[in-house]
Amino acid sequence: MTPPLGDIAHIGHAQLFTPELDAGVAFFTDFLGLTVCGQNGDSVFLRTFDDYEHHSLVLTARARPGLGRLALRTSSEEALHRRVRAVEEAGGTGRWVEDEPGLGKLYVTTDPDGHEHALYWESEHYRAPEDLRPALKNQPQAKPNRGVGVRRLDHVNFLAADVLANAEFQQRVLGARPTEQIRLDSGRIAARWLTFTDKSYDVVYTEDRTGSTGRLHHIAFATDTREDVLRAADLAIDTGVFIETGPHKHAIQQTFFLYVYEPGGNRIELCNPLTRLVLAPDWPLITWTEEERRKGQAWGLKTIESFHTHGTPPVG
């Protein structure tokens, strides 16, 4: 049985592992327009300008790229403990940590594929220093005067050996709603999009064609307009940022997007979801068939089949 909606308020932040920490920080600040707001050992904390919390991204030095954890803020202290009970009643395990600035205790657990999820409630609202103070009092930070100037962390796309098992973890344990999916002719679910909010999706699971577990497809940052995505492509060309594909518009979820890579090897999406929201409380799960998916993932663009040098599998 799916738990009551609303216990997870939104995606808080993501942690990325990178073998190129300094170059990665430069990518996220100079190209995307994030701001460094702290450092602890081999982890650098960065924020988008419209985030009310301390940080939107934790970039941590590791030998290989990938996802460290996805942090989800609950809607209350009571909601946090409900979700912890749901994890444990489902047979999962977790641990309490307090290792990030601006946050209280986080309950760290994993989905069936091994991706770390951190659940938390206590969070300090960001107070901008004088040089980043906005002119408008209802804004957390002044808009950046460099790079793309992305507004927020939008979604995370996980790779998984078993899409359905992981999607059901999001639904039954965390309370996400499924919005769209891809079902192959064999009946296997190859991808599923889920939301905790009125956005059409917050997390995605895509089948890992290598059969591996615990890997990342991409994280995505939202832009204000389509023009920002087009400008990002120009900036990428000028500054040597690798473009995998785009700008294009996805058929599923209708997102206008650009896929690039940060220097450490993580795929980053810049997206403008065109304000597409799921407002219907009885939204039907939309299923795409294998034949429909063959028509292309974006404006006739066929599903990407090539592998990146870091071994990232093709788009699901």
C-alpha cells in the first residue's frame, strides 16, 4: 500500500563523486553559475541561487565519478520518522549521521539497487552574505553574473538493474507518485518517472544495460527559459565543455534539454521543463511501448547508443 502523499517535501541536494575536484568546482561555478558556500576536507558545498537551503550540491573527491547520495527533505519531523519506520518495516536498514553544514540529522538508507538516500527535516534557511544579497527580500540570493545561472537542482536519474523494484521502493516506502514509464514488449519496465511534488518528475529510474547496480545516469539543473539552454550550448562550445547531445526536447515529460559532462565524468543535464506540472490528484500512469520509444526520445532523435569514455551506458 502506498503511504500518504506529502511526507517528502522535495529533493534537497545531491552528492557527486569526482576524480577532478578542482576542475569540477570550476565547471559548476564558472559554467553553471553555482556559488561555493563551504568546504569540509575533500567535499565542496555549492548552491544554486534560488535554493533556500545551505547547499544544492556536494562535490566530493573520489577515484571514480558517480552519485554519493540523494538527500530528500521531509515535510515535518513527524514525516521523517514515518518514513524511517516505513524503511525499516519494508526490511531496509539505515543509519543516522550529522555530517553536512546547515542540516540536522540525516537518516541514510539505500534503495534496492544500492543508491544512497538521505532523509532529513532540520534545515537552516540560507542567509546571503553582503556581496550575494539580493535586491528583493523574497529571494535567497542575487542572481549570478556568470555562466548559465541555473535556478535549482531539478531531478536525478538513477541507473538500475531492476527498474520496477527501485521504483516501487520510491512509491511504497517514500511515497512518490509514478507519472510515466516505458514497458518493453517482454513486459519488463525499462524506465519509470516519479514525483514527490507537483512537478511531473523528481526522480527517474532507467534500466542499466550493463546489468550493474548503484550507478548514475545524470543529475539535472533547471533553467528559467529555453533560451538559457541554448545559451548554455554556446557557452559550452566556447569553454570546451563536452556536449553529448542537444539542445532537444524529450518526448517523455516534454523537457527541453542539453546533456553535457563535468570534467570528472558525470553527465549533467540542463533542463527547462516548460512549467509542466502534474496537478491532477488522479493522474494516470502513462505507459510508452517499445514501438513508440523507437520513434525517438526527442524530436526524432534516436536513443543514444554510444558509450562515453568513462563507461556511462546509453540513455534509457
